[in-house]
Amino acid sequence: MGIGPSLDLRQSQSLVMTPQLRQAIKLLQFSNLEVNAFVAEELERNPLLEREEGGEALVGERPAPDQVVPADGYDGADVAHLAEAINATGTLPSEAAAPLDAEAAEWFDRGGPADGYGDPYRSIGAVSRGGALDFSEDERGIESLAAGPRSLREHLGEQLRLSFHDPAERLIGAHLIALLDPAGRLSLPPPAIAAALGIALERLESVRARMQRFDPTGLFSVSLAECLAVQLAERNRLDPAIAALLDNLDLLARRDLRRLMEICGVDAEDLADMIAEIRTLDPKPGAGFDEAPATPILPDILMRPAPDGSWLLELNPDTMPRVLVNQGLHARIIAHTKRGEEARGFLAEKLQTANWLVKSLHQRAQTILKVAAEIVRQQEGFFRHGITHLRPLILRDIATAVELHESTVSRVTANKYIATPRGTFELKYFFTTAIAGTTGESHSAEAIRHRIRALIDAEAPGAVLSDDALVAALRREGVDIARRTVAKYREALKIPGSVQRRREKAEMV
């Protein structure tokens, strides 16, 4: 064997994660809101991209100028001006994707500031014209200028200024307002607050006692019992019996009514009246102020029955961005550009990026539809008969059927929602673990949880089902399940144990 240098030729395959591939994967797992935000950023960066507001096509391209009459808002002078900007700077400003006026032309002649400030297209409704403000194009309504709802701290700050005149007491009150948690209680105990402020505990408690009567009553408390006691004192209903009940709220949570009657020294009727009054109180008086409005879920997929009994699926047009590549603008700018290879390379890069985004959005839409259609096919029983017919399903089942990788199916089903005749569900909802059956047939874990709730809701006051009784009932229905699994599902459904349910049902009787 000779010793010396040699050349070997080998072939190998490897997956290279190009930026375009990363972008496609990222778009696949984005929710509809994230996709729209991403597309909006691309529209700002790439002047060859534009959003289509109407039409049937989801994504596509603008025809070349020799095929149709230009209708993109650019006349010959505009295109010539854009070409001049490229000839002068070698780049095409993204803000140039709108018809030019004299002010914009002057901005392009200056080359455009690199940080985007001074852009005449970045106004927010009022445009300065000759030293005056022109609001003729301001589309905001009067309702957008109205004051929004006040926060809890603003509401309490106004009451603080009206209730305290001593600057030191106002400072203490402002510190207490700053320490409120979302429920309206103090996040630190009063001794720690007094030590931090360097004041006597008695002075802090004096200020806190007055502020507990602020609207809404019960704020600045350190516990649930104190919060409820302040509200009862405001109604003049804080007698010794109900105070003893507040000191033993843990017994009330366990529905140990016999022990409560002994502690409070009342009979069953009086105790029922006291419990009914406590239920009228607000345990979290501060929670109603700073709550953000609930954001409605916009489904990505719409599902409806077809005349022949099958199901029709389509992407929600309100959530899918319609993006077009303005090929006409690209061709016309190229025709007026004289700078050479540098400018043409810049335009070619923007065109390639735009085409790739359009292709990625189209592929994302097709993949979502393919996966959703297979989920609907495999969960046909659920859509026709309800949750009791929900089948066990895992990612591998869908991936094998649609010939995709499990990770791709996982990305598709994450943060995607489908509107069905039975409601709006996340695609992940239809993937549940399997519970073995006594006859060899598997059952969905979600269907088992629904069955446990149904059994408990139907139990009689004198025949409350224990976890062992639930196991026996499910096994009679063909479900082989362990007692600890039943207990886990019951706790996940926030259903109390049999002892507490027996007490509650006895009280109702």
C-alpha cells in the first residue's frame, strides 16, 4: 500500500436549512394573526409585494404590462421617477410602493433618510401643508378620540385626593395603591409595608382602614375573610355569628355544615341565610376594572355540510392574507433603470423574495386544508353524533394518511382553529390518548371525561358515586380504566370528591 496524498470522490445527501425553508416552516406554525403581522412587515420591506383586497385568487402575480393595461396606480412619470431613484442610490425605497406626489419626489431626490424619519407617507392623519394642518384625509371617527375606561389605579387615585389632605397620608395611600394585585388585595403584609415606609404600623392601618371603604368596597385587604368582612360591615351585617363563619371559610369550602353550625351557634336555617348573603359579596373587588376585553377566536378553517351529506372545508378569507407580486411594476422599473447590474440585482432579489413568500403562503394554505380534511374524515363520528363518538387519534395517524412528517402535522395543528356545526375547536383538540376497552376497542380520553361528568350529573342525592363506583360503571360500558385515572379526570374537570358532593346534595334537599 502506497503512502501519499490522494483524491476521493464521495456522494452524500444532507438537508440544508436555507433562509427560504426556515421562512416556510415558520409560516406553517404561525397563527393567523402572526401570519398577517409577518406579511405586513414584508409589505413594508418589499415594494414589489402588494395586498389584494378583493378577488377570488388567494395568491398570485400581477400580469406583465404587455398583457393588460396598467392598473396599479403608477403612470409613466411615476415609474421613471422610481427608476431615477434606483439610478441614484442603487436601491428601491419600500415607501415608493404608492403613487408619487411632489412632496414624495422631493424626498426621493434627497435619497430618503436611512432611519425612515421624515417620510411623507408616515403621517397619522394630519399632514402639514404650508404651516397648516389638513385633516381632510383623517379617517378616524370621533369615537376613537373619546376617553377610554379608567383603570383601577386612576379610579382610586381620584378618591385618594378627595379623601386625604395630609401629604404624608396621600403618600402612604399612593404606596398602597401601587401594591394592589389584580384582585384588589395587598401583595405585602401591613408590617412589611410600614417597615419599608419607615412609619408606625398604627398610622398605616389608620390610612388602610379608610381606604378599604373606597369604591369598590373591600380593596386593600390582606385576605379573603377580611375583604368579605369589610363589605359586610359596610352593610351593617357583620355580627359575631357571621364573623365566626368568615374565620372558618375552609369548613365552608368543604361543606362541613354541621361543624359550622356548632362554631357559629346557629341552626341550619340561619346558616343557610348567612351563606346566601356571603354569596352576594365580591371576593375580588378589583378584578372588574383592568380586565382586557375577551379576544374573539377567528377560525382558520370554515366547515359546513354539503348537499350530498359530506363536509365542505375552506380557508377563512378574513384571516388569509391575499398577497400579489407586482410583476408589471418590476418590468416597468427595469425598463427605466440605467444603473446596471447592481440595481438589477437588487430588483431581482426583491422579486425572488416576493415570489418565495407567495409560494410559501400558497403551500401553507394547501397543507392546512389537507391536514384538516383528514382530521374531519377520521373524526366523522364526532361531527355527526357528538363527543361520545370522538376517536383516539395521534399525530402519526394523520401524518401517515397525508404523507407528511409528524413534526409538520404538529406545526399545522398548533394555534389553528376550525369552525364546525358543533362549535369552534382547535385542531389539537381532536388528538386524544386512547383508553383500552374490555372488548378490544379503544376509547378516546376526552369521551371518557365527558362520560364521567354525565354519570356524576345524573347521580341521585342518596346514591352519590365514589371513584370506585365510577370505575365499575365505566367497565360495564366496556371501558377498562383504573381508579387513579378516574380520579385524575374528575379533578381535571374540577368536580369535588364523593364526600363533598354528598354534603352539597344533602343541603339542596
